[in-house]
Amino acid sequence: MSRSPRLVLSAAVVATTLLLGAVPPAHAVAPTAGLPSAAGQKKKPVTTTAPQVRSCPLRFGVGTAGGPMASAELAAVGSLAGEAPSIVLSYKDFQQAPPIAELDAVRSRGATTLLTWEPWTWGGGTEQPAYSLDRITAGDHDEHLRRWGRDLAAWGHPVMLRFGHEMNGNWYPWAEGLNGNEAGDYAAAWRHVHDVLVAEGAGNVTWVWNPNVPYWGSTPLDGLYPGADYVDAVALDGYNWGASQSWSTWTAPEQLLGEGLTELRRIAPGKPVLVAETASAEAGGSKAEWNRRLVAYLAAQPDVTALVWFHLNKEVDWRINSSATSADALKQGLSLRPCPS
């Protein structure tokens, strides 16, 4: 929970915070960029027994192609995992209004939204001067920020917000060294965005600071951290690309995430930790074994409070059910993780 005197959190947000739960330089297009909308797409109904939402030290979450409104997709994931996801990942750029209908849809499922807020226009590339970090800090987008703050405050329920995720990489225009951004600009922009939303009363927001797993050449995390008063939880994104690419090799979960988790604990001691995006390719090893190992590895660490699976067939087939053995293994791993009695 934030220690800032400017932010008075509701009891619901305190509870959410307590429950909160390697991509190399060649990763020029992150798996998170611009998820497609489900609007206008007809989905076949999924007949399944509604799985129970479990309340575990390690929460299970998911991001799907259709997003929070794609109820059939989310129900199918619940069937695959043996439990309904308690976190639903979503994405919005700076052209979009606060997604209140989506937040309502997730809340109606008994879950919490992990809302990715990307300061750019989707599809515009890494050079978008209108969204340079210094322009955000200078107030060029304050009208937009205030609208988000007002609407989220009026909505009033807990929501996790990760602004400008994977900022230590080189594939988004909010990275330092791209788009005219200089050292220190990211942390300054984060603090400005935080303060504008807080001034509008958005005390129901849990602020999630979310780098990519560190890799050779990535921006050091220390200079990107806005400070303990501005962050409620920290997170990592990381994918096992296996042998799917010419530059990639099979990477075990502890190899993929271990260094990043150590860095987060050093920079932000005592903060809850999420793995906000992860998945594995099939090529190069056993995805089933990787899935089981991932859940066991994260569940053994008390400060790691959430595992969010990127359930899309994108650069490779990241989905839980890219194979039957993959799906069975994740379901088994989740069923065996420790939960409160």
C-alpha cells in the first residue's frame, strides 16, 4: 500500500493490494502490443461448469485476445485452468476512454482488472513525439488524465493500473533513449500521472510498476523507479520463447524470472510482486513441464502474489492449450499450489 500522504486508500484497495498477488533485445514487438477488440466478433458459446474462483497466496490471472468483455474466452480459460481467473488483463492506449463497461464485466465475474495504460497511439511506432515523456510531465495530456481520474474515482471499485509497462525495453515510445526521452523522464512522468489521478480522487487505483525481465542491454531499473510513495505493487513480464526464434533458447522459469525478482525486491522492498505477463512456446522443450515448474516456483515465494498468463496465439502459440499436455500441466500445477485452508 502506498505510504504517500496524498493518497488515502479505501479498505477495498488495501485488501486488493494484500491479495495482489527472458525476452532478449530482439523482442522488437512485445506480445502485449495492442490487443484486438472483441467488438463485432461472434463467439460460439462454451458449455462448462463454472469453476470456483480460488483465493490463494498465488492468484491466477489471464489476458485473452477478446479482452474483458469476451466472456466465452474467459469461461474457456476457467475450464482449462480448473478455476476462474481472479485477475483479467486488459490494454488501453491514450486515445481511449476509461473502460468502465469492461471494469464492470470483470467485477461481475468476481475478478479484478489489471489495466495496462499505454501512453501512445496503437500502431504508431516508437517515434510519437506527442507522447514523449517530458510532454506528459509538462501537462500536455492532463485533460485526458483528469478524465481517467474522475471516471475511475466515480466507478469506485479496486482496479490495478500499470502505466507504461516494460519501460526498460526498447519497443515502446515511453522507453528512455527513444522518442526524445532522456534519463529520469520515465519516473517523472509516472509521478505526474499518479498525482493527477490522485488529485481527482482515484484512491481505488493500485499502482503497479511493471518492467520487463532484465536482459543484456536493457535500461537499468533503478533510474526508472518513481519511488515507494508512488508504487503499490511491482511486476515482471517475461516469456520463454524456447527454440521458436533464431535468437532464442529454452529458458526455465527460474532462469527467466529470477534476476528480475531479485531486482524488484532490492529496488522496492516489501512491495507485493506480480508476474503480469508470462507464457511459454512449445518448441525446444517440454511446455508441460515448464508450466508445472513455473507455478511451483512462484507459489513457493510468499511475496509473489499473482501469475497472469498471456493466452494468445500471436508471435507463437502462447495459449494454455497450445497442446493438451500443456493445458493439463497448468491445471495440475494450479491445483497443487498451496491455498488457505
